Amino acid sequence: MTDYAPMIERAFTLEPREQSYVVGNVEGEIPEFIRGTYYLNGPARFARAHFNYRHWLDGDGMICALRFEGGRVRFTNRFVRSTKFVAEEKLGHPVFRAFGTAFKDSGPASEFDRLKRSIMLESPLNVSVYPYRGTLLVLGEQGLPFELDPVTLETRGEFNFGGQLNDVSPFAAHPKLDFDTGEMFNFGVAYSSAAPHLNLYRFGEGGKLLYRKRLPLPYPCSIHDFGLSQSYAVFYLSPYILDMEALARTGRTLMDSLCWEPGRGSLLLIVSRETGEQVTTIPVGNRYCLHLINCFEKDRRLTVDVIEMERPIYDQYQVVPDLFTDVCEGQPVRFVVDVESSELLKTTAIDYRLAPDFPSVSPRQFTKPYRHFWMLGISATGRRGRKFFDQLVHADWDGAAARDIYQAPPAHYLGGEPIFIGHPHDERAGAVICQLFDAERIAGAFAIFDAFDVARGPVALIGLKDPIHLGFHASYDPINL
């Protein structure tokens, strides 16, 4: 098997140190309009004592921050002191069931294989990070977020929205924050085989829970993300079925409790944003969707933009560090829907098939008509062998094209959702921040690109004293100064 990601193992065997310092190694010129804080979350450590995790989603969550202020950049990184992290640090060995790593000779009652209240994983809080009402929330695949200090990244504890939710309320890693209304929406899935349902939450501008609706699902499907338009919440239901009983009773990992059943078909579930009630479902074939791009309404039509894959890709997140060995093709797909008639009117695809992921749009255009978005891709898709993200792609729905592509040099890899930062006075100008890891030199940096000309390469490189983990999702707070 050919190795298309030489030395990538160096990114997964790092011993990350918590640090905070003013960056002294900046190449190029940072755009003057970048004044705020960029945050990145991701799994940062894959071994504890003599035990090695095997799945990318198993690592301990670590938050990194770049604070742009007064012509300087301060870098800070800290592990999230989750319940899992604190318990395992104290005992010096793994305690809780992991997403994709089995514990040999351990059953569900073992002290090395605990589930939270015997029904769910204790999250390492390693997926996403969002500024929210003056604080910073970090989230994992399930369970409530934790709250961090936005400046020091010190963990403050579990965030239950003022007691409105409890510690087993299903809560996904991708809340949607509408900056126009101040509202937050999120969801969580109850994976009962007899009565699977989706919980939809709506929080008002002041953080008050306006509703929690329970919507029936046709099957207990894994849902990672959803979309929000001005009138609707939209879910792409893929037939990736979670056997919760197997997870709880047989000691299986969550990864081993998932089964892809494409014969069931995929659906768009459309829900009223105002009431939380189901409006309709629309069949859309039998593909898989991990992340949506954006949703909006125009001329009485709903547009739903997604990254659609041939099949699920969680199995490609293992065995660390040999990832994406047989990753399938995928591409950005646009569905135009008549909600009133429950009719799929048009489907358009952008012909970029190199396993795209981590799509990002301008925050100004969230829930609104838009053209441009950014994502990562894997250039060696379609060739068997380990590989990793090495392309930054700027795509444009006008012409349905992705012609502006940055190809990282050999043995350089990209990480983290590419975050767009717009010029405050020019909607046609902006920058994109993305993580860059040099595996040959074992060096880490954050690269800043001209958002509308990423192919020319970084306009600035923010070099770190020590390399860091390759992250998942990121965000930017322009006002946290």
C-alpha cells in the first residue's frame, strides 16, 4: 500500500505542552482587519500511560487560540478539563469507553470501560468551540458543552444553560448561532431502537430555552450536523444506524455499534424554526452527509447545501496514524426544495470529488443567499494508502466550480476548519485561517490566505514554538479583545 502521507505519524505522537506566548515568528503580512480571537478544537493526545487510542475521535480535547491585538499575535493552548480528562489524569490510565478504541478483556462493568450513567460516552470535548454570550463553549460528539475562560482557556465546568438541561441531555457538537437574532439552535439524538427521536433546542437571545421539541426519526441514525435557514432547521438523515443496546450491554465501541444500511435511503427532514414542529421529509437518494455547508430561502424555495459522501467516513479515522487509507469520494451538493409541495426541484453538484470536508462560509452569509465557501480536501483520494488533508479549496456556486485550490507542499498537511474573516468595510475582501503542519521539520504554523486567491499560497505564516495537534473545528470572535 502506497504511503501518500509520509511522516504524518509525527502529528499524532506529539506530547503537546500547554503554553501562552506572543508569537515572534511571523512571515509575510497579517491583514490589518484581523482583530479578534481565532479558536481551534481537536484531539491532542492519543496515548495515556501504556495505552494507545486507535481512533481520531478518541484523543483528549485541546483548545488553541490566536489572539490578534495591537499588531501582535498571542498563542495559547490548554487541554479541556473534561470529566473524562480529570478522572483519567488522576488515575493515570483510561477510564471511560472511547468512540473507536476497545478495551481488551474488559466488559461494560469494568473500571476501565465506564459509560456515563451506563448509557452514553463521557465526551473528551474534542470537536468544536464557539464564543457564546461572553464565554467560550467546547463541545464533543454528545453531552453538554463545557465552559472555558475566553482569554486564558481555563476550564470553568459543565455548561447546562442555567440548569435548563441536565448532564445526559443529548446535545450535538454543531450548535447554530444566528448573529442577527442572537438565538442558538442545537439538537441531540435519542437512539432508542423502538422509538428513535431527535431533540431540537431553541435558545433565545438571553440564553433562555424557548423550546425543546422531540421529533420522531425513521431509524436511530447518526447525525453530526444540521443546517439553519431563516425559517427552517434542516437535517440530512443518512441510514448510518447506531445500535445503542449493543453499545451499552456488549461492551462494543460506538464505532463498532454503527452500521451503514443504504437500502433504507436518505432524507431531508425539514422543521419549522419558529415552532420546532416537523414540516416535511424529502427523499434524496442513499448517500451520507457528515457536514452541511449552508441553507437559505429565496423566491419561496429552500436551498440546502451539503457535503455528500458515497458512504460514512468514521471508519477512515482509524487506525491512528494511518488514516483515510480507503476514503471514498464526496462532493458539495445543492438541493433546491419546494417545501409546500415537499418536492425536490433541482440538484446541483460542484465537481470536486477529493473527499472534501470541514466546509465554512462567511458568518455574514449564514442563513442567507451566498456564492463562496471554503473546505479541505485530500489530493490522493481514489488511491489506496494512508493520506491526509493537503488541499485548501475555495468553491463558488456561480458556475458550480472549485478552481481556486491551494496544494500544500510534500509532507505538509492541513488541519482545522478554514475560517473566513471578512474585511469590515469590503464584502469582496477577506482572509482564511487554516492550520499547517510540516511533518519533515516537525513544525506547526497557522497560515493566512487571501480568501479569494488561496491558490497563490499563504500571505502570512504564524510559526509556533512547538507543533500542535491537527484540529477539527474552529471559530472566530471579532469582538473578544
